[in-house]
Amino acid sequence: MSLNIESLSSAPKTALLARIAYTLTVCARDTYEVGTEDVLDPQTLRAYNELLHRVTGSSDQGQKGLLSKPLLK
């Protein structure tokens, strides 16, 4: 599946990236052991963190008017 957000203007693009970032943080919580600070699935947590890094980086670059790498390759 290809994600093409290039045709969106700045505000909708930023809103979409913020929603994706929020959703990633919610999904990452599934890697935690309930009621503790332990992580049950560190590899998956790291993958969510890397995706979150790319999404927030794209949002930041977009707000500065800079070109960014595609979110997904």
C-alpha cells in the first residue's frame, strides 16, 4: 500500500501526520506489561518508535516548508 500525502495542503497534511503519530503511541502501548513499567516486546516497541520518529520528522519538516523523505518506502 502506498501512502501519498503530497497532494494535501499543509494544514491537512500536518493533521494527518499528528493523527498517525497519536495512533502509533496507542499501538506501542500494546508492547507494555499491564500494571508495570516492563516492556514485553522490545523489538515491536522499537519499530513503533522508529515509525514515530519518521512521522514526527516529516511533520516538523513540513511545517518548516522543507522537502522530506517519503514516510514509507
